[in-house]
Amino acid sequence: MYVSPQQQMEDRADFARAGIRRGQPVVFASTTQGIVSLTHNASQSLFKLSEIYDRISWGAVGRYNEFEALRQAGIRYTDTRGYAYERSDVTARGLANMYARTLGELFLSGAKPFEVEIGVAEVGDTPADDRLYQITFDGTLLEHHGLLVLGGNAPDLHLQLQEALPASSRALDETISIIREQLGTTGSHVELALLDRDPHTLRGSHRAFRRLDPQAL
């Protein structure tokens, strides 16, 4: 039976979207202290949020084995670039472009498209300097400002958070509280991380990423 190329692409897209919709949303938000990322996660060891490089973090929704392979590829890419050039040459935009190329090629020519959606964040000196990128299953690359939501119900949740969060000067604790309320996450099944805006002053380190204990907030 003949299937047109357009129908094949639509079927592949529907397949990938269905897998992504089953995942719990991931939220990135700029605050005065840095970029916070948060998601519901019942596992204590299979992380959906991760450090990638000095001031860059990562989050994903979808099939764990697929986005874990992409996470590791991202670490190899940034480590290699930082070693070959300068650490300052490693940027979230470069990493996001690499993911976009990879996912685009897999969507067009792979045995099946990856059922994943990726978020990449880079903390700046001020919230206005923060960089947030979304990479979809077909390699589409989108830039966001101040707020990024991944997952099947992302448009609705993004709108709810835009209305609930302060437009500027967001305090960390208040932002986390609002996101948790909108996600409906309670108890210990929360994965929470922060890219500190000035890690050298806080901890004497160039590595901005740290995990936060949701029970301690």
C-alpha cells in the first residue's frame, strides 16, 4: 500500500508526540539567584535534570534510554569543545544546535523518531542574559526568555505559569513554590536543581549546577 511522504512524516510526528505526552513536564525559570529547573520524578537515581558544563544545564521529557543517550552525547560534545578551544567557547546555543541536528537526522532517516523533548539552559550574569532553548523530537530549535516548559501539556502549563509568576525579579523560593503548585508536585517526588548565577562567590567553583533538596525548602 502506497503511503505518501507527507503522511509518513505526519505518522512519525504523531508517534513521537504520543510518547512525549506520557512524560511529566519539566520547567526551567529564571530567578534572581539563577535558573531553577523542576520536575516530578519518583526515581532517586534516574535523573531527568543534569549538569552539562560549567554554566549549562539540561532537562528532558520522554523515553529515558533515548534522552540519556543524548545527555551523554552532550557532555562529550561540550568537554571536547572546551578542551580544544576555551571553556568560554562552550555555549548553550552550540549544544542546542548539536541536539537539533541529531534529532532532525533521526526524525528523517532513523528506524523510528526519538520520543524526546530536550531543554538546555545557560545562566548569565543577570536574568536578562539567561539562555533557554527547546529542542523538539524533529530537531526544531526554539529560544525562550525567562521560562521554558517541556512536555505534552506544555502550552497550557506555560500560560498558567506566565500568569502566576512575577514578570521580573523572581525570588527563588517563591518561584519554586509557584511551579510546584502548578505542577501539583508534593512530597519527595520532586527533582529540583539550580544554576547559580555566581557560583564562584558562593562556593568558590566555576560549576554553577547544584541539586536542591525539595524537603529543605
